[in-house]
Amino acid sequence: MAAVKMTCMTTPVAQILDAAAYAQAVEDAVQAAAAYYEGGTSPLDDDAFDRLVRGIAEWEAAHPEQVLPHSPTGKVAGGAVEGDVPHTVAMLSLDNVFSPEEFTAWTDSLARRVGHDLTRFSVEPKLDGLAVAARYTRGRLKQLITRGDGIAGEDVSHAIGTLEGLPEELTEPVTVEVRGEVLMTTAQFEHANEVRTAHGGQPFANPRGASAGSLRARDRAYTVAMTFFGYGLLPLPDTGADFAERLDGLAHSDLMILAARLGVHTPAATSVPGIVATSVEEVLARVREIAALRAELPFGIDGIVIKADLAADQLAAGSGSRAPRWAIAYKLPAVEKITRLVEVEWNVGRTGIIAPRGVLEPVEIEGATITYATLHNPADITRRDLRLGDHVMVHRAGDVIPRIEAPVAHLRTGDEQPIVFPEVCPRCGSGIDTSQERWRCEQGRNCHLVASLSYAAGRDQLDIEGLGATRVVQLVEAGLVADLADLFTLTRDQLLALERMGATSTDNLLGAIAAAKGRPLSRVLCALGVRGTGRSMSRRIARHFATMDHIRSADAEAMQRVDGIGTEKAPSIVAELAELAPLIDKLAAAGVNMTEPGATPPAPAAGDAAADSTDGVAGPLTGMTVVVTGAMTGVLEKLSRNQMNELIERAGGRSSSSVSRKTTLVVAGEGAGSKRAKAEDLGVRLATPDEFAALVADFTD
């Protein structure tokens, strides 16, 4: 077998140990490139391909006399793709760097080429899709061409009209070529898989492959939406002299402004717009910012593109046969890898939801070894046609729980086995309610009573100190507690009879339970664990309706007036509250508070306006959306993030976990990172913890 050794992520290179391994590596890389560019599939994920090509390049540098003519190095698209429509200007690939040191070495080389240190760099996200050239004649889109081998590409004009962000008519009647990337957003990818499987096809493995395959498909019985992001403008042979003169000499950043004015979609409208940096340090800072935002983006990126912004610097640097010398791709660690699905485990959550979890052959993604990934629900397994033994694409970004995207169907061997769904609850053996996509034990919360009670007693819910999981197990096994309400009827004698419960522990626990009776309605609602609600949503519901009686009397239409509750979630919440009616009655009878301090019930027939109101709470943050980031100091130092969110909402505002153009204020404490940077980019108001504490002083407990 050829001697190719894959090194760790910190050194993304395949070590090729002999000539036979080199020849095999070249063959593997060319085949992988052909599979990817021609159909959007590949036996290698991006990280493995990058390692392989870098290993090939290192071998060739050490053995220049043995370089094979079909090697992927020095060729656009790995030398695997040809086309029949010539490009007016070569459509090249980009060389890669993987570290600040490699990037700095590239800038030093660029400075030597142009004769001076560069003072303007364009920094943009590297969109993970398929490069195309869109040719407009007098403002109308006439032809779409793939990059191909960089010299000529494939005509895919049949896709005109399916690409969001690429208008069929520009705002000016100009003749011009727009170059950019075609990709699928996360939402488009999910929809595409629904459509594809409904037509009997295999689900796409990932958005990049889905866009590559869909763009080239001509005879499908269905179409799927894709998105275009422009990254270049250049004249065509019949471009008028006036417009050609407008383009001539424009910096890249100015070309992007012009593209947007023409109606072309660019990253400028996203949370990672291109910027102009004036130093290497500023470029690297922006690289870190974009990398930190990666998991929140609605589309995939695999790096950051850095270009010499000025046209004069680009001209002085020139281009090679494969890539321009004035641009580089700073690659980020892979968030997707191919591995095998070994087993499926079925776990039961605190509300009785039966959730499948995939057991994987261990794979390293972003420095973490991944052995488990979420599988959502049985319906999702069926839609994706997952089987035990499948090679699967696993996605992980930031702190997001890894998920299995889809099987890599073209790698199947025939030995894969169907996934067996449980016929009874795997925890208690009861029947399973399969009426919804998320299956649930017919015993509901009672199936997992210990977990349900432990959650309800948690700090962010009823905050019953001394009632941890071990104590809950004691109470349940002793038959003293069968539901949440039973906690509030416990007596001193009952507790003293338990092992390891002395007088002091008993009195402390009874005191904590008594204090829990007075918690705000929002915490009581959160403790109930209604599906589709969490801490933030429970606060919104409680503030909107003010009392439990008003919540219980709300129908789905009324529930939709709460900010963030849509047409799908509202009926589910209403139905589950009806299911919980006996428990809520027991809690009220035990003296548990059922009102939200400071909130007033909505006026009858308030209509849609209620959804935009502050739900009866007036304060210094009325109408504001507030994000908290970093460590709080001063009077706010001891507040948990949940307590900070409660404070925001008591003062009339809405708490949020992410910064967007709708954000009004960001409270930035010590160590605030990407959220603070994003707020600065968007011009969102910033406040220190002390400034915020002074603003909401009247609402601090």
C-alpha cells in the first residue's frame, strides 16, 4: 500500500514517503476534484483534500524531477474539469495559507513583488460554493458559466432565474461580467433536501455539494433555490467605453460598492461584510472576528479571502497559471468531516422526548474529537435514508452540538444496515406517541421524573437550594414525590425519616422550598418544561399574559402575539399547557405564585399590536433589544446570565443572545470578544456594566 501518512490538524499536510505514495496521492486528488467539481460529491472532505494537495506540493518541491504532468498543483480546480465556453480573462483559483505565520510570509512576498509594503487589503469571507461568471448584455443576464479549468467553463445558463442575489436585469443597462459564488444557505439546503427526497432522490451530503450538483443539473423534475454572492466585476469585449472607463483602476472595495448598486448580492449586507484593512495586524484581527461569527452565519464559509485592494498593486503583483499573486485564501479549520455511523442510541429527555443520537467512528473537527452527533428525530433519519455503517458528513461549528448532515451515498458498499426504531420507550417500556416528528414516551414527564424535577429545582427555574439529583432520587424512591407539586407538600417528619437528612438539612430544604413558592410566574412556567419554551420564552409569555390564568385561557392565536412564537409553536404550547392543567392546579393549591411582578394582562382583542408591545412593562429599556457579553463587574458581578436577562426584561427590554441590526444595546463586560466587535461594526450602542447598572438601577432587586 502506498505510504501516505496524515498528520494532525496543527500541521495540515499529508506526509508522502515514497514515489509510489506520491503517484497514488496525485490520482486520489484528481479523482476527488473531478467528483466534486462535476457532481458536487467527493470521497474526501475539504480538510482531507487540502492536506493531500499540500503533501503533494511538498513532495514535488523536494523531487522536482518526478512531478507528474497531471498533478493537481498549479492547476485550476485540481486539473480535473474542462469546459467549452472560453473565459475572456482567466478565472483562477486561490492559493491557501493556514496560519498567521504563513499569511505574514505571503504579505512579505507580495511586498517584494510590488516594491513596497501594502497599506490596503480587502478582507472578505471565503464563501463555500461554486464559482461562476455571469455575463450581462445591456443590463440583462444572458449567460452563466462555471469556472471549469480557469480557461473555459461549462454553460449553465439554464439556472438563470433560480439564483437569489443575481438579478436577471441590472439597475443600469451596462454590458459587464459579474463573478461570484453560488451556494445554498442553511435554509435553502434544508428545503432542497426535502424536495429532493420527496422526488425519490438521496439527500445532499452538504450545502456545498448540493449547490455544485444543482447548478449543473439540467433534466431534474424540480428546481431548488440557491444564492449568489458577487466578488468581482470586469468588462467584456463589447462593454461600452464609458462603463469600461468607470471600471478601470477601481479598487476591489469600490468594485463591490458598484456591484451592490447594480443590484447584485454581495456579502456587504451580511454580518461579515468585506472591509478594507490597512495593516497585517488589522487583517488578522478581522480574520479572528469572522472566524468567531462563523457558527452564526446562515451560509457556509471555509476561510477568509484577502486581496490587495488597489488595482495598481494587483497589476504589479500579477498572476500565475493557477492563482493570482495578489490574493490569498486564509483557510479556517474544517467544520465538516466524513466518518462512519457505527450505532444509534435512543435517549429519553426530561419531558419524555425520545431522541436518537449517532455513535461515530471518532473524528477530529476543530481540534475536538467527535464520537457522537445529533440525529434530530426518526422522521429525519427516514428522510435522509441513514443506515448503520454509512459514511456520513458530520458538521460542527464553534460550540454547536455536532450533527449528521446526510449519508455520503456514493461511498456505500452494500453492507450498510437499516436503523431499527424502538417499538416501546427505551427507558420505561411504555408505549410511544409517534403522532409528531419528535417521538415521545406516553408517560411524558413521569418517564423521567428525576430529570424533570432536578431541572425544575435548578438555579434558573425555582432555585431550590439543596434539592440536587441525589436528593430527588431519594424522594422519588421513597414515594414522597410523584410530580413537581408534591415538593410543596413535604413535611418535616417525612424529610427527617430519610437517610442523611438531619434537622439542619431538613429545615434548610424546607426553607428553600417555601422560598420557591414566591418565585415569579416566568420561573414557574420555565420549571414546568413546556416544549418550545425555555428561560427566555417563559419570561416573554409571563410578561405578556401576567397571570397563569390568562396564559391557560389563551388560544393559539393569542399565544402567537407573544414575540417569537409562530404558527407552528403556538398550538403545541397551548396543547401542552392543557395537558399540564392538573399539575398547575396542584401547584396553585400548594400556594405557588402564579403572577408575574410588574406585568399587566393584555387588553382584550389587542390584535397584532400586542406582539410589538413591551407586554405591560414600562422602563428605561422599553422597546430595546439588549445583548449581554463578557464578564459583569461591580453591582452586576454576581448575576448569572439568566438573571441579567431577567433584569433586562423587568426594565421593559428584550434580551437576546446574538447581535444583529435589530440590537439596540450591547452590555460589554470584561473579555467581550466577537459580539462586541460585531456591535462596533454595526454601529450598535455599547455600555459598560457600570453604565448599564446605573440605567436600570430602579429595577435591580
